[in-house]
Amino acid sequence: IPSNGSLWSPPRSYIYQKRWVKLDADYLRYFDSEKDTYSKRLIPVSSISRVSSIGDQKFEVVTNNRNFVFRAENDADRNKWIWTLQQIAEERKSKAPERTLMSLATDSATEPADKSGFLELRGFKHKLFVVVVGDKVFLYKNAEDYQLGIGITYIEMNVGNVKEVDRRSFDLTTPYRIFSFCADSEQEKEEWVEAMQQSIAEALSNSEVAERIWAVESNRFCADCGSPKPDWASINLCVVICKRCAGEHRGLGPGITKVRSLKMDRKVWTEELIELFQQFGNVTANQFWAANVPPSEAISPTSSSQERRRFLIAKYREGKYRHYHPLFGNQEELDRALCVAVTTSDLAETQALLFCGASVTCDTGDPQCPTPLALAERSGQRLQMEFLLHNKTSGQSSGRLLSALLCRAEFSRRWCTLQDGVLSYYENDRNTVPNGEIRVEEIVCLPLCSCWAWHSCSGPHECTFEVYTETDRLYLFGLESPDSAREWLKSIAKSFVHPCAEELVALDFERLGRLHYKGGLTLERAQEGWFALVGSTLHVCSEDGRRQEPLQLRKLQELCECPCPADRTPWLGGRPPAEPRHAGRTLYIQGERKLDFLGWVHAIQKAAGSSGDTLSEQQLTESDVPLLVDRCIDYITQCGTGRGIYRKSGQNSKTTSLLEVLQRDARRVCLKEGEHQVDDVANTLKRFFRDLGDGLFTRRWAPDWLWATALEDEEAKVGKYRQLLAALPPVNRATLKALINHLFRVQCFSGENQMNTHNLAIVFGPTLFQTDGKDYKAGRVVEDLISHYVEIFNVNDQEMKKQQDEITAIMKMREASSSGTQQAGDFICTVYLEEKKTETEQHVKIPATMTAEELTFEILDRRKIVMKEKDYWSCFEVNEREEA
């Protein structure tokens, strides 16, 4: 009976404060106001032992260890609160009469904490006791309050995101608040980040399959240790297991147990598999696997990882406790009995036969149904078929759509067929029983790659492609020609790609697969999408079939990796997701499996980097200017256009080193005053243009630019320059404009730096045309471009005014610097507090290195505003009529 409303709640001094109070089936919580998302206090309904009236609109909530007094607006409201609280408390107690006093103290007692301990939280004087349980993070004042269940608040992790800040700090970000935590050590921080990412993964999962399987009583407890609500399963052993046992199951290997999540591996859970688990159940499975477990060797929910590992190895790998079938040891009789069992509904008999040695691919003696799977299919035994499929090591293929001689794994020669959604490989083209199979629905990624990287290849395999599956396996296939590899790749892609993303198959992709992603305004729930990498472009198709705008990876503003839960297999088993930020929007990507995801990360990083020495192969800004050029120009403009700029050489070793790191990944380079000298940066920019493949003006058009200098009529010459500018590739055109714009600004300070238009042309002419300096025409071109900058580049009045304003601001900054009133790089900025009014404005001196956070604190300090726990301030730069 959920309820909410305003109540007066007293602190220890019994001076009542008005709070917004919410009551639901689990907690009584109070907040500072109705708008708040996170409470000041929470009291588990399960801990309430009594609710009684104490007069004057007041009532008392009595828990096992503490009393809380509230005052309502009137007696009617008070009585309604008392009645509602009593109803919910009685309902909870009647549902769980067997719960102990301790389990009543905390609602999460039945579910052990994934992680707990003390952390510093910005806004609190003392450390808080933080607990990660399932899909929530709870905050308590101390460990004693945790034992009592009396907390501060809890955070729903379905809207959370965790990001490491520094060596010991990390942020838990939600749409409503940022929780900034600090751990005692770097290792402790990594453990917390991992636990919270795991919690996010659980929060984003789906419990429909779990609820259906839990409908069977025995499936509500782990088949191995007995923990309640197990949300993992071994799909070939048909046992439902808890998270801790699932981790140890993985250590046994997929040849023994295939672990899947009930909540997250939704594609695996077909209707037949769910029915199989409902009919089979943990009881039936354990009647075979745990028929003879000595009490001294059994494990419990509190058993350690080592104890679990030892028990599971004995139970499943060694079969120490199993109930042996009477035919054990007689291979021929076991196989014959299996062929009979699969035609009936006796799943327990099939299980006992298979795990006592019967072969799932044995010869039935029936030419029309040569395997037990075929017999089960003919008999209409769907669940028998499902059980055999998940325990199959090899199978039968009936036809060929494509056939070729491929090389798999260690490049053994195999005959391969693709038919009815199954890629099968045989010893040779005469064999009827395949060595192995790959079901296309299990494929998650198809990359095409060059075989020259595989030095162990035996044979002339000019091109290879890879197949990644849900079981985190990688298959490598090699062919003798790229066309053959592409044909196979396209055919497999058509079989496993969802119809909504068929248009991606038509692309000349280097990598194609499915990934989970979040983006835009829908960050609460990740959705599945199909991704195709073509060159430096990433194509995305959502699960509803909508084709999104392709991502130009070289134009990414940022590409980083973030932590992710350590146990969530569909989300890479805890490996980090890639996070490209592009053109004002952020896209979070998570892979199906660790191996597949690492391949995507590497491929995206490679595609997003500079791939050659021409302009079009560089990392670019949104305006098509190489990021390296943009970084250098910004730094030189900001930190110094002083005497001799571009004429001084700088240190050769520093120039070489800086150019190397900028060409490797300019996004990760932050040029800072004090760390980088202006002359070194200027020399880096010149060397980049001098060594540029094909040059800035291109080999095709450079002679025409030089020829144009001979035109005597200035108007005709400017017209020719504009014609040649239009003929340049877009990236070259944008880069040339950015550079000449910069040189135009530099010459505005020629009185200070002695670099007028002519001097700049002497430096940059040979550099841009990559000549030895003897041809004066190269310098003449640059001089003309600077002198006629406005006409040649079609700079409009608005753009010109903006540039003039920026030049004026730089000149003022220079004057202030030379007068000693201000450091070089500082400037005065007007900042408004909350509203743009005269009384709210502050004039602040802003150094080049000041961050938005530091500026915010500076303003708050000036206005003597104290940051409260729930306060969050942001700093914005507003553009009004193109005026910053």
C-alpha cells in the first residue's frame, strides 16, 4: 500500500523538521523535499515491530533497535499513516514468519552483499559504510546501522555509470546526482568499481526467464550450494546455479559445463530450453550428479571459492558422486540404450546414459536417422533434441549451399558446408559426419583480416576471416584468394545477421557483429544493435531496424575504455566497454564476450587513429582539419606569438618526440604551458607540413598554384586562387584555410613578433610546397593567400568580426602580460551566477590552465556560498548572437 506525503521528523534535539516521506512495500524513507530522488534516511518495513500514536498528531515507529517519531499535519493524516504502516508491516511478517531477528534487521540479509566497506563520499565529513547488493548500492552512516538495516539511501544502478577519476577516486554518476567516492587504496578502488559495474549489469538484465524457471520449487535454490534465487545455469547439465558457483563452473571449461545467465543471455533461452529446465529441474539433475555426496564434502551458501572449486571438480569433472547407470563400462550397450531413450520422454535416462559414456554421435544403424538427434527428431521429442544439442560435440549436415577447401584453427585442411544455419567442417568431402559445427545463431562477430599477420600459417592463405561465438571461442578460416574469403564471409553474415540489419551485409565491411549499446537520451537501458566497420566509418543499425547516422571514427572527440562487471558474460565478462564521443553525442558500446569485444576495441582504436601520412588519413576535427594541426595552432595562439615565432627552430629531439605522439593519437595529447615550449610546437607544425605525403597543395595542383603567381592582374590572380582552392580535396581545403587564418592573426602582431606577411611567407612557402627554398614562387603564394585571405577564402563579415574580436582580446592579454598585471595566457571573463543580471556578475581572471570546476568554486567562494550535500553546480559557456 504505497503512500507518500509531508511529515515533521525530529532530529535528536526533537526540533521537528518538515520532510517528504515515502512508504512502499519495502522501505519507509524521508527526503528534504518532494523533488529529491535520494533520501536522507530509510527504514526497512521488515524491521518495524510496532507503530503507535503518542498524541499531538505524533506517532512512533518502533524498530528492533531504534525508535522514530513523526508528526503529521493533523490527526486524520496521522491515523492514516499509522494504519498504512501497520498493514504493510503485518503483511511482510505474515509472508516471512520464519525470518530471524537479524534477517529482519536488513532487507538484504537473504542476499549476501557483493561488496561492503567504508568509503569517503564528497559532501560527508566522515566515511560512509557502502554496500553493493544485487542491482542497488546502499549508503549507511556506519557498520552498526548496516547491521540494523537503518540506512541513508539506496541508488538504483539501472541509471548508474561508474568512471575512474584518479588513483583512489571514482564517480558513480546518475541523471540526478554524482556520487564521488574515494577508497583507501588503488586496489580497493578497482574492487569497488568492479562491484558497481557488476551491479549495473544486473540492473539492466531481464528476469522473465528466471521467473519461469524458478516456478519449479527445486530451481529456486542453487543445485550446488543451495543459495536462494540462483540466476545462472549450466545449459548442458540442466542445473540452475548461483553467481558464485557459476564462476567456478566456468573454470571447468565449456567442454564440461556451458554457463549462461537466466537474466542476461536472453537469446540462448529458447522456449524448448526453458521447458527443458522446467521439466528437468535441479532435483532430477542432482539425483544423478549428487546421489552420493558425503555431508562432510557438501558445500553451503557461505562456502569459500576454494571449497566450491574442489566440490564442483569432484561432482562434474570426476563424476565422484553420480549415480552410475547399470550399463556403465559397456560402450556398445550404452549407445544402443541411448538410441532407445531419445525416442521417449525419459530425460533422466538420457542424462544418465550420456554422462556415463554413451556417445551423442553414435551410429544408430538406421540410414534415414543415423544419429540419436535424428531419432529424437523423427519421434517428435523436442526436449530430447534440445538436451542432445547442448551436449553435442559433433553432428550431421545434410546439404551444401557453399563448399570450399578451408583451413581452420591450426590450418588443418577441412571440407566446409553452410546449410540450414549450421557451418559444418569435415575431414574431407567424402565424410558424412562432421568433425564439428558452428550454429550461426551462436555467432557474434565476423572480422575479415589479412593472413600475413598469422606467421604460423602453413600454406598460401592470402586472406583469412574469423568467427567469434557466444561461448567465447574463436575460429580462424583461411582461403587462397580474397574473393573466396569475401564470398564465404557474406554468406555466413546473411545467415546470422538479423533481417533488420541486412543492409549492413551489402557493405564492404572489415568487421560485422552484434553489440549492446546506449546513446542519446536512453542511457537507462542498453539495446542490441548490429555494427559494421568499413574503413574508418562505423555503421550502426538498431534492434528495431533503424539505420543510424554512421560514425566517422577519425572525427571522434574522445575514445576511451571504462570498467565493466567482472562476471557478466554477455557484457564481456567484466571487460571494459568502448565509449566514443562524437559530434556532441555519446555512444557506449559493450560486446557479447571478452574475446570478441577486445577485437572490436582494437579495430575501432585503429580505425579512429591516423593511418598514413596524407591529410585525409589523419585524425580530424569536425571541420575536417587534422587534429594535430588544430592542437598546435590553438596552443601557439593561446601561449605565444612572440618575437621570432616560426623563425626559431626549437629543439630537434623534442620536435621529433612531440610529432610522433601527436601522429600516434592526437586526442590523448594535451599541450600545456610549462611542459611544452612554443618554439617546439611551432617547429612540430612546420615539420608536419614539410613531411606530409602528397603535400598540402597536392602534387596534382601544386604547379598550378605556383604558376598563378605570374598573373599580373590582382583580381585575376585572386580568382585563379579561388578556383584552385575549390579543386583541392575537402580536407586539404579546410586545413589550408585554418593555417592561413592562423598566419593572418600572427601577422596582426608583427610589431611585436617581427613576423609580417612577407617573413611568414619566407618560412612557410618552402615548407608547404616542400621545396628547397630556392623557388621564390612558393613564398609568393603564401604571401598572396595571407594578404587576400578574406577574398580567397570567402570570409563573411560576421566571421571576420568574430576573428577581429579574438585578435583584440589577444592584444589586451598581451598588454596586460607586458605590464606585469597579469600572467601570459590569463584573460578577464564576466561570469554570471544563476541569472544574467548586473548584481550577479563577477569579473574573474582566468588562467589558461583553469578548469570549469575551479572557476565554479572561485565564484562560489567570492559570493560566500557554502556547498551543501545536495548542491550541484555547473559552469556553462553561452553563445548569444555568435558572441561568446
